[in-house]
Amino acid sequence: MTSPDALGAPRPATLRTVHPVAAVSFGLLCALLGMLPWMVTGMRLPLQNLWESETLPESMPRALIPLSNYSVVVTSAILVVGAALGGLAVVIARVRGRAMSAGYVLAGVLGVQIGALAHAAWALGRGLESSSRANLYVGALVGAAALTIVIGIPILLGIARGHAAPATLAVATSAVALSAWLPALVFAFVPISAQVPLVVWRTIEWLPLVIAGIAIGWCGWKTAQRAIASVFSLVIIWVLPALATAVSYGIGSRIYLQFPEELFPASKQVFMMALGTAGQGPQRIAITGVVAILAWLFFRTRNRRGEPQGDEPQLSPASNP
């Protein structure tokens, strides 16, 4: 006998449990895959404004995370994508008839990401000038990365458990991270001087929105919880990229490092502009909304034809974290 999982796909009534060591290993692999755009570049720290001595880019120390005021968005993206891949690994295992503990996968992801952050903080701290502003700089970058790691926990668990509302919110947040992760991956493999075909950039631009739209369409709005999750997911698609643009602009400028009192007003102005057509905010909402409606119609039609779509996952106890 088979029964539907949370995504509507048939699964065996009895799931075979994945060994804890294997589950942790999958988490390790997912975290490393999230770091792929950085690993391919050779993992040399970006040049730093507060570096103690002048150093060529190829002479910068290696670090497992690109801690820099110029790389905050990319750093957040590789951490969030790694966590999302961990949740996806649990879902794929379930569809294939395996019960893999999300808790063990999470342990593997956190082990890699926390270790990588500690190594990057050590590498950065060794080379910076000895000053209070350098200490503040390291603390801010490490704090931002640590916060992203914490945010990755509900993202991984939300996707892994497959409950409609939290899974949709987790997918929408991951889609925003993917929109920064994919360009970083392309630039890691392709020289800056090379011309990338337009279709590649269009795919990079549209794919995260399509993924978010499908998740919203699957979630729907037949309950208050689902409706709130769907609406808030659209808000995430609209607001988070604008926030990332503002943060990248503000802390990535040497001027505002010297005049921090101007940082917030300038970032706020860029944020408001990014919410509008200049930042393609309405375009993102429109694309995601159209895909969500089409996906909703698809799932609704499938349900009317008698194909089951479970509202919540019916997992064996062995599959729970």
C-alpha cells in the first residue's frame, strides 16, 4: 500500500530508516554544496579595507566563508542555500521510501557552517589591523553570518517536514538566497571578461521566482494559515531582495565606513528605490504571482481528478528529527 506525502507524491506506507551517520553525512554534503560558488574560486579572502599590510588578492589567506563587507549577501546566500538543500535531501529521501532524520541532517549542516565561520573569523582576525574599529568589523561580519546560520535552521526544518505554511515560507526565503547564489556560481566558473548567453541570465533571474511561485500555488489559501503564508511569501519575494540591495550598498562602501552616521539614511533611500520598478520589485511580484496562480490551478485540477494531495506529511516516527 502507498499513501501520499505532503507534496502529493505517493510514498511507501513503511519507510526504511536512514542510518544516523548517513543522515549527518548528507547534511555535511548539502552544506558544502551551498558553499560551492566560494569553493570554486579558491577560497581566498576578499581584499579588506582594514588589512594590516598591503596584500595582493592571490596572497590573501584562505577562508571557508568569504567574510567581507563586500560579500555579506553572497555569504548569507551560501549559508541559506546549504540549509535549504539539507531540507530538500530529507524530502527526496522520503519520496524514495527512506526516513531520514531532519535533526541529524541539520547537525551535519551546522557542523560545517559553524566550523567554516570559526575558521573564516580566525583567518580574518589575524590579518586585520589592531584597532577597535577592526574588532567591531570582525564582530559585525561574524554576527551577520551567525544570524544567517540560525535563520537556516527553520528553513531546513520547514522544508524537511513539508507542512504547507512553514515549507512555503522556507522555500520563498531560499528562493531569494538562490537569486544571489546562482550568479555567484556562474561567476565562479566563467571569467568576468567572458560573455554569458542571455538565456543563462534569464534562467537565473526567473528560476527562483518560478520555484517560489510553485510553492505558493501548492500552499494555496484554503485555510487562514496557508493564506497568511502565501501572502507573506510574496512579501518576502518583494522585500528581501530590496533589503539585500540596500545592505550591500551601504556596508560595501568605503565612504560609509568612514562616516557611519550616513550609513542608515543612504541605505534606507536605496531600499525604498529597490522596492519600486528601479529594483524590479513589482516585476518579481507579478512573475511569482502568475506562476502561483498557474500552479494552484494545476494542483486544484489534479485534486478534482481524484489524485490525492496530503495536507500534512504522514511520516513514521523514525523520520522525525
